[in-house]
Amino acid sequence: MKLHTINTGFFKLDGGAMHGVVPKSLWNKHNPADENNLCTWAMRCLLVEYGDKLVLIDNGIGTKQDEKFFGHYYLHGGVSLESSLRAAGFGMDDITDVFLTHLHFDHCGGSIVRAGDKFVPAFKNATFWSNEEHWKWATQPNPREKASFLKENILPIQESGQLKFATDGQELFPGFKLWFTYGHTGAMMLPHITQADQTLVFMADLMPSVAHIPLPWVMAYDTQPLDTLKEKASFLQKAADEKYVLFFEHDALNECCTVQQTEKGIQRATTGSLRDFFG
């Protein structure tokens, strides 16, 4: 098994929304805001290579939206989904499976591209993985999340016939096991990827950055923040006990870290790149 970081660029989101009830005087030390109170965030994905499988976990915001849409998010950076895949030695058509942790636009927007007046899958040879509960949640959205679930990112996947559903606890591929969480959005899936005796967990939006490790640091975007807090507490204890490596999708500076038990609770231990931990 080989693991590849796939960077798809950076965008900006409101610092207060990303840090919830945490005062700006605290979070601004970790991710300084600009004059509009916006902070820079990564859209970092993961490619898992083993056997005849190339599994891409999430795929960024995509390129098909109009200028007005992108104007809200200040996309920047010199990398893209396509360029990062090329740097790893692959193309879009090589991907066999696209695993979507959830269907918010910054996680699944790269799934679909424009072809004339139609929307079609960007990965024509891939199976797309979601789950039945989250699919219903995303296609029949609540008013609070409606703006994050864009039908043009979602419905063409099903229309293509390339969609399959996973289940909680399933080992989808060898060493690739799923855990469903409910604090951020309905039935978000976090892959646990085990290689030899080491486990990497793709954190998606349970903990979007290293700064979100402390329990009270919960995003205002979360639909059930107290559930997020409980899920974090349970996960972090296990991560410390079993020495998990955490892979951060949105941290602009840190790809990965481990955590450890301290007198002040569970805190970060070692921070580094994916290569630092998995060679």
C-alpha cells in the first residue's frame, strides 16, 4: 500500500464560523485572519494505492461553478486536483474508486465536470462511494445546510450509475475501515487505513485542523455540536491509546499529527507530513 497527499488548492472561510465559540484572541494565533476575518484553509485529499485499486478520498471544490460562487471563497494556490494526481504519476481516468466522506461542496465538487450543457463524472472509470443515510440527508437537505449541498455535485453521480453505498464499520477494502459520525453532518464517513501496525485516520470535518483537537474547538458549521464534542472525546482517547496518525483535510500548514495523553487532557504529540509518518 502507498499513500499520496493530493492537494487541490486553498480557499478562505470565516474564522469565527470555523472556530465556533472559541474567542478570536485564541484562534487567531493558530490561523490569522485577514481584514475580512477570513482564514486560509487547505482542501487536502488522500490517494490510496494498492493492488489494482486507486482510491481517492474526497476531491476538493472542483472547477465548474461560476465566478460569483468562487468569489465567495477566494480560491488560491498553485496546485489543483489534476496537477497533484499527475505529480503522483496518475491521471483522472486511473482512479478506480472515489470515496466521499460527505457531500459538502468543498469535499465533493471535483467529482463532476461540465461537458457542454451536461454535468458528468470527472472520474469515468471510478465507483463513487457514499452511504444511504448521508445521501438522503444531502439530497433532501435541511435549510441550514442547503447551500453546502449543490445538486450539480451530487445527482449526476447517481445518474451515471457509478454510485454505491457503504455501511458503518464496513471494511470497504483491505485495511480500509469506516466509522460514521453525526456531529458535523448526517453520517459523515471517516476512513481508518491500516498499514502493517500503523493506522491513519482521514479526519474530514470532525477535526479540520490541528487547532481543532481541544474538545471545545467545534465549528459553528456543525449541525449537532454537542455530538461532535462527544465524538471527538471518544475518538481522541482511542487515537492516543492506539497511536493513530491523524490526516487533516483543511489545515493549511499541517498534514498529519499524533496525539498523546497529558495532565491537561489529550493534546498533539508529533506533527509532520504524510511522508514523515509513512515514508
